[in-house]
Amino acid sequence: MSHNEPSNKIFERERIVFEIIKNNLDLHHNALMKLIVPEFMAKSTFEKTRDLLLEKKIIFVRIKGNMKFYAPMENYEQKLYQFIEHSTNSFFHDLKLQIKRLEFDFPRKDIDEKIKISSSLLKNLLETDNGFTFLDSIKNPKKTLYKDEHLIIQQLIFKVIKVIRTDADFEIIFPTITNYVGIRKNL
């Protein structure tokens, strides 16, 4: 199981921006910024957080004249699930392509690159599997809808481990990457 947790600051910032937008629908962009900056965050942080909320389709922009107004998206819960499903599927397909090239590219890398690549791939595979588990849970908690994807991820993890096992630097790489992906050894 992956033990990666998103930063609490990101959650807090998203919550602050969303809450202020939700409670101040009549305020335009600059007025919202005055409420948020600098008390809660810097201007660039506000803009990045706003962009994240827009990308996740939690809020949308209404333009009146030359002013931007933000509002919570209707059905934002459903749109957020669609965003999660789309990004999880895209990430899943990207990972499959990366792992397809791994067997050829891996032996040509130095040991630090091998550790970075393999730990990143394993973490991303586990996070993608978590994404499919989340989607399974919200869509139908009594049935595994992404059974094929879970199985393919399991096979992809096997492929990554197989490439590492056959590498000349296996004895150095393997203990390091298991620590990076959150698998602790009790020796």
C-alpha cells in the first residue's frame, strides 16, 4: 500500500478559496483576491489554487463585462468524479507506455536514475490503483468495476520488479525502492 498523502496545505488552500467563492458570489476576481491575499496566501498561490479548482471543475468562471466572477460548479461532485476517472485512465495508459520502454531503457541508466525511475513507476502504479479503487467505491461499493485495470496494474508492477531483478544493480536498487514506495522491511 502506498503511504503518499497530499499536502494538507493544498487541501486547506483549496478549501479556503472554495469557501470564500461560495460565500461571496457577487465579488469579482480582484475583490476576491483582496479577501484572500495576503491573509491566507500569496497572490500566485491563490491563482494556482483557483486554477486547480477550475481544472477539477469544482468552480467555473462567469464573465460580466470585463470582470470575472467565480461560482461553484453545479453538479461539481459528479464532475469531480469524471475528472478523477479521466485523469486516472490517462495516467494508467501513460504508465503502460512507460513500462513498455523500461526493459530497453533501464540497463542503460546509471544507478541513481534506475532508482528514481523504478520508484517513481511503482509509486505511480500504486496511486493509479488507488484511483481505480476510489472509483470502484463511489460507483458501486459491492462490485469491482475496474477489475481488468487492477489486474493489469498488478502485472505492470511485476514487470517493473522483473526488470529490476534482472539488473546488475538489483541488490542496491531493490531495498532502496521498496523504502521509497512505502514498503517497510522489518529486519
